Amino acid sequence: QVQLVESGGGLVQPGGSLRLSCVASGSISSINGLSWYRQVAGKARELVAGITSGGSTYYEDSVKGRFTISSDNDKNTVYLQMNSLKHEDTAVYYCNAVRVLTEDGVKYPELWGQGTLVTVSS
């Protein structure tokens, strides 16, 4: 079985930095793509950054130059390094994986982590 477990959220001051981690547990053969989303209560969940199995990355305009998504295939982990944080970055951040294939041939079209809260406040 595969699960996504997120960590790294917390309270930071504006201009500060935070690093989120998402570990995909289980015997995984491949993951087509990994992404970070964020959501504020009452609003739609939005894509923040994504990375493909080939290493191509995408960033939402508001985080370009401030956030960096990366992955460690050996550890089945995706990271989101967040710098120069702003009040508007406050949200619950979710890890998403698409097209997950396990070593024993089980396919998961999409998986979500439980979310980790990031609060940017002075």
C-alpha cells in the first residue's frame, strides 16, 4: 500500500523560509508526477508547484523565484523549499501524486497527503 505523509509546516515570520517534505511510503516502482497544492478555508485548492518523473518543474506565478520543488527518488520524497514567505502564502499545503505504480503492479491514479499547515504571520 502507498501513502503520502507530509511534514514541515509551521509558523514563520514574513520573509522567512520553510521546507516541506512529502514521503511516499510503500514499494514504489514509479510515480508519474508529484505536486504541491495549497488551500485556504472556503477557497479552492490551487496548484503551487509540480515536478515530473523526468525532472521538469512548474510553478504558479506568485511563487516563482521564491519556491523550489525538488525530489529524491531514492527516498521517494518530494520537497518544497519556500523562501521569502508572505502572508498570502498561509494555507494548508497538500502533496499530490499521480499515476503511482507499485513494485507488485498495483496502480494508483492519484494520491493525496493529509496536509500540513503553513502560517506566515508577524
